[in-house]
Amino acid sequence: MPTSRTILAEGNWTFRPAFRAELRAVLTARVEVYRVPGMNRLIAEVLSAAAEAGAGRSAYQAYINRVMGETGRILERGIVRGDVRPDTDVRAAATMVAAPLVFRLVAEQELPDSHLVESVVELVGRAVGVQH
């Protein structure tokens, strides 16, 4: 029997895990990147450069577009599947998903971890999920 990893690797995009599973997977992947030594400084510098005109701002916008787009697509798939409420403000919810990891890393100066991922998944799931 094929696993979700095999299905995705083979390009069979008809299989989609539930919203919370997709959200957990993307946040776990982000945590791995954010835990790389020096990433906190890099993210802080990118955020600082966003306030300036020029190449820094365009690099920041590319990063934001990627992160928000990835999260937005997860939310939109959840709406189509029926596990995310159709009245969800996708942009606001995507911001709720993206902000905690960066805030933990840059503002609180702590590494995000699996406990934070689980908390964000649970909180966002309750906020936008369909109640059965």
C-alpha cells in the first residue's frame, strides 16, 4: 500500500491529508529551517531590510509571498475538503500561522519546537476548523 510520501513523490495529487496534518507538516518543515544556526539573525536582518527601499524589500516580499502562499493554499484546500470553515479569512488565518514561529525565533530569541507547532496547529484548527 502506498504511503502519503510515495503518493506525493509520484505526483498523485488526488490524495490530500486533512487540514491539521498538512498544517503540522508545513510548520514542522519551517521549524527545521528556523532551527539552523544563524537563521534567527538572518530572519531579523530580512525583517529589518524590509523597511528599506531596494533589494532587501524585494527579497522580503518574495519570502512573504512564498510563506503566505503556501499557507493560503493549505487553508483553501481545507475549505474545499470541508475541514476549514468556508467563511475563513484566508489571509488573516495565514498570518496567524506564519507569525508565531518567527516571533518565537526573533522576538523571544528562542528556537521554535514541536510543542509550539502542536500548539499552533491546535489553536488555528479550533479557530478555522469545521466543528463536527
